[in-house]
Amino acid sequence: MNGSGEPILQPASPALDLSLCEQEPIHIPGAIQPHGALLAALADGLLVTHASANLAAILGRPAEAVLGRPLAEAVGEAASHALQGPGLHDGTALGEVHSLPGPEGGLLHLKAHRSGLRICVDIEPLRPEPWQKPPVTVAQSVLETFKRAASPGELCELAVRGLRAITGYDRVMAYRFGADGHGEVIAEARAADLESYFGLHYPASDIPPQARRQYLRQRVGAIVDSSYQPVPLLTDPGLDDGTPLDLTHSTLRSASPIHREYMRNMKTAASLTIGLAHGHSLWGMLVCHHATPRVAGPDLRAVADMIGQVVSLLLVSLGEADLYAQRHQRQATLRALADRLAAPVPLAEALTGAEAELLRLVDAAGVVVSFSGTFRCLGRTPPLAAAERAFAALQLAASGQVLAVDDLGLRYPALAGCTSEGSGALLQPLTQGTDDAILWFRPEVARTVTWGGNPAEHATLEPATGRLSPRISFAIWKETVSGRSVPWAEVDLALAGDLRSAVEAEVARRTKAELAQLRHFDSLSGQPNRQRDLERSNADLEEFAYAASHDLKAPLRAIGHLAQWIGEDLGATANPDTVENLRMLQGRVARLQLLLDGLLAYSRVGRPTDAPVEAVDIAALVQDIAAMLAPPPGFTVACEGPMPVIRTHRAPLMVVLTNLIGNGLKHHDRAEGRVTIAMRRVDGVVEFRVSDDGPGIAPRFHDRIFVIFQTLASRDDVESSGIGLAIVRKKVQANGGRIWVESAPPVRGSSFVFTWNEAIP
């Protein structure tokens, strides 16, 4: 909502279409603030294309007199020469001139930057600033205090105190954004007669994406008087190509009218805002408010920018130091887990026997371990069926990466049954393409959030004009938030990754030891030892495949990154053949990664499971699968006819149906389609039919599609390893059933039909 990027301390009203705020082009307002003037000239030729309507009052030259003329005629030869620079990219600062005389005495400050094909020049009258000492000395004294900060919170406290002492603004606040985009006032320095905003929250929608991008590109922004009348930019008709002038990097850019109205409602006349970056994202902001108009001149903005940059850098280093300290505190738990893994027992047994260590590692209440075919719930977890559904949904969403949520039931309505025991979930996959993963749970924790206003009164909409107006009331409003757990910290994710590395290292160690033992037997007998127990051989083969998959995927990822970096380095200079070759190389790398993941998954199909037989509601199962797959717009997944409850292992049936339904969606050739699931009992077994109205499968391919590594389209044209249907067939066969394909030309589509044995009660 806040087009200028400053936080509005209240949540968005769902009744209003706040996407209108997200669409506001705040970088091209076509106007500036009246305390300065602006000129824009073509970089090639330096002919003036734009001039603010107040140019005469600031520079002493009417806008009409300079448009279409050389920039030097407006600002003088010396200033024009000094303002030019080699910058070729948007936002590149060029030269500065501090001594250009003003029309009524005094000096003008000129600063130029590149904006597309133009050079923009901000012109500001220099005004006395409240410096008792040189600006650099003042900034240095504030920066010295930052040495005492031991945490991001302490750093922000020092920053707001220092900024208020320097700037003299009535109130200075520090805002921090959470992982969900919402924010909180975490530090404040204010005049004694002002009410405190400390601890107030505001929703992510109050600072739309374009405003966040603005404060990453132009870290410091100021509004001198919230009641100002914007000064329009005039253009030369002969040089105006119709492209709006991008004022992203102009210090005079006019702010959103909605934001200025909000400031007036808040009885705030002037503001100074500093973006705090963490990498490529906005960590938070430092915001100064004043009750009367106040000019933040070039020196003051430079000091503010310096402080903002130092705070941003220190936030990164303090965050890393805090992460290291927390990580160090839990190293004893990680070492205990590593010792457990090294014990002479199967890895699945070692993991499930380490309940206390697994829970302490990430401060969880419960954990689910899925490894080598075992699925065990330890500690305080949701019921088994709900835990399995959560495991399947999060594995699908994680795509092989660590995934943490603190609102599981809210984010996935089908998992609402997990809320009490598992509102928080942290999934750490152990290898892609398999069920090997660890899922930690945290219980629901209700908490009270204090907002700076009633969420239902966020803004008002004028029906006649469609104009949004910000709220007037700022009375504190409290909300009880449920369905969430204590959020997962960065250290939790880091230690989950450390555990994955420890498991991988132990798998590799066991594999090497086993291979060494095999070589020892070979050297003694002269031939491979063929008398080993079959079950142990299968386990050894599985661990070997795990280690090999890991060892091969690491260099494959490196090759993929190298291809990407080469493409970025070449940029527009690369010829089309090179671009195509790099694309093909990256495609081959992705294909090999899919094959490795699929091969490992295929090797593990058919093993016994510890999961109990349960009553499975097929209609509910299909609904869960459809929710996880999230069909594109225009596609539906539906059941046809009665869907009885059957007794079986839920997980393998879910794998089969997910693959078949997903195939019907992925390989469809139209913008709209339908996948239907039907079932019936035939001769004592359950028969499922998964049908789609896609292009169909020719009869000659009906057997081929179930063969491992087989696809009907070019490997470069379809994102598939050719293993999914092979896994489906093995799952069906492991349950005593069979699977086949039926087509009915000329009717479109095909049906996968498979039988499934129910468990005996």
C-alpha cells in the first residue's frame, strides 16, 4: 500500500484490492518534490529533454528556455563538463558540482546519474545543516558506538539513537522484516512526548514489491513536506520518445500520493528512510519522522547512507557470528549423533535409536525418520497417518532441498490434522528421488501480535473513483495468532544440513569398507564370494548406490554451474551456436541428475515397510494428491463413481496414484484437460483406472513405457528420467497386482489400469 516504501503499521484488509498498490509505477511518477529542480539530457549530445516546471525558481532559467537546448546553456560549460562521466548503466553516479551560484544568492548542489539513454541532474539549493562538527566526524562518532553491538537488535538500538542525535528528527525507528515479509519495530528513539511504536507489527502488503526494490536500488529517500504539491516534468516535443523518465535514483522523486496522505493522517510532515540490505534482499529499514517540514540536504543524506551501509554490513557479520555461536553450542549434540551413526548397526537403526539427540539438534518436540524403507515416529508427532501425509506433501514441495514452515496446517489445509502437534515442520531430505529424509515437528504456540491499527480498517475505497485512502485511526489493535509454531531459526536449518552431511559421510565410509572387504575376499578366493546373505547384499548395494549418487551429483552440479557462469560471462557477445550448446549442456546435466535420482529410487522399491496397514479413504487420498500437484488453471482432477475405503499401506498406493495423475497433467497437449480416477472390486481385488483426455499413448508403446529409462519424447523435450512408470509397476507388483494401458481410438486419451490387493483384516 505504501508506495514510498515506508511501513504502515497495520495489516491489509482482505476486502480491498491492494494489488492496485503493487501495480503503482513509483519509479516513473512524472513529477518531483518542489524543494529542488531536475533536468534530463540525452547522454549522446547532451540536449535537454526534460525540465521541471519550477526550474526558473531554482535555477533562474525557465524550463521552456532550456528544453531542446544543450545542457551547458542551462548550467554552464564548467558544470556541464563536470557532470559528465563514463557511467553506462542506470543509477551510475556521475560528477558533482557544489558551487554553482543560485539566482538569488547562495549555492546550488548538482548531482547527476545515468537513467537509460539520459543523464538526470538533481539541483538543490544548499541550506544550512545542523552540523556542530564536520559530517565525517559526526558519522565517525556514531559508527564508533557500533563496536559495542553484540546482536542485530543492539546494533539497531545504537543506530536509531545515533541517527536521531545527528538528524534531529522527532522519531527514528528500525524495522525488521520476517521470513514471511511481515515486519516489526525492533528499536526506537523518540521525543519524550510521543507515544511509542516499539513492538508494533505490520503486514508485508504495506510495502509492495516495487517499493522494496526501490530501497535496494536507492538506499536513502526523503520527503521534505508531506503536503507538497508535485512539480510536473516538462518535455521537449521534438526529443520526447514517449518513454517515461525513470527517477529511481533521483533524490527528488515525487512520492506516492497515498503515502503522503498517510503521513498527514499520522501527523508526520517529513521523513528520511534508509534501506538495510542483506545480500540481495531487504533486511529492514531505518525510518526518521518529523512533525514539521524538514529538508535532508546532500551532506545529511550522505551521512545517513554511510550509516545504512555500515549497519547492513554489520548485520551480516553479526548474523554470521550469532549463527556460528549457536552452531557451536549444539556441536556436542551433532558429535553424539555422528557417534551413533558410526555404531556397527544398520543406519536406519542408528538414526531411530538417537531420538534424544535428533530432537535436541534443532530444538524440536517430535521427529519422523524415513531411511532405507523404515518410517518411524519419535517424540511428540502428529498421528501416524497425518505424519505420513505431511511427509509426502513436504517432500514434494521441497524438491530435494531443506524446507521449513511454521504454519503447516494453514499453508496446507489438507494437513490441518497436524496443527496441534506439528504446526512447525522442518524437512531435511537425505537424497533426492527417494523417501530418505528426516522431518522434525514443533507444536502449535498461540501468541498475541500487536498491530498499529485494526486490520479491518486498513484503508477505505471510494466506489465512485476507485481511489484508495489510508486509514485515519492508529489505535493499537491486538490479535491472537494460532496455527503457528515457534519459527525455525537459521541455525536449525544449518544443523539439519550438517546432519545430512554426517549421514552421507557415514554411508560413504561404510561403502568403502564394504568394497575393501569384498576385494579382500576376492584376493583370497580368486573369484567373487557368491555365498553372501541376499538381504545384506541388497543393503550393501543400496548404500553403494547412495554414495555413488552423491559422488556423481556433486561434479554434475559443478558442471551445470560452470555452464551457467560461462553463459553469464559471455552475455550478449555469445554467438547463437554457443548459446545453444550451453543450453544443451545444462539440459544434459539436468537429465543425468534425474537419472541418478530415479535409479536410486527404483533400487529401493519393493522392500518391506514398517508402516501399519490402515483404512485409506480413496476420495480423500485423491484430493490430497491433487492439492499437492496443484494442477495448472484449466485442469481438473476428479473421482468418478463411488470411492470406497480400503485397507492397505497408504504410502505405496499414494506413490502410484501421484505418478499416474501427474503424468496425465504433465504430458497433456492442450490448455485445458481432465484426469479422472475410478475404482471397482473385481474377483476379490481392487481395480483402479486413471484416465486423461490428453494425446493418448499408441498401442505399440504400451509395454515400452514401463521399461526403465524409456520415454516417448526426446529427452531434451520432456522433463522425465524414464523411471517413474517403472517404479509404479514395481510398486504395483510388490503389492501382488499388475498394471496395463488401455486406449480407445479415435477417442482422445489413455487409461492406466492396475489391480491392488487389500490387506486381510
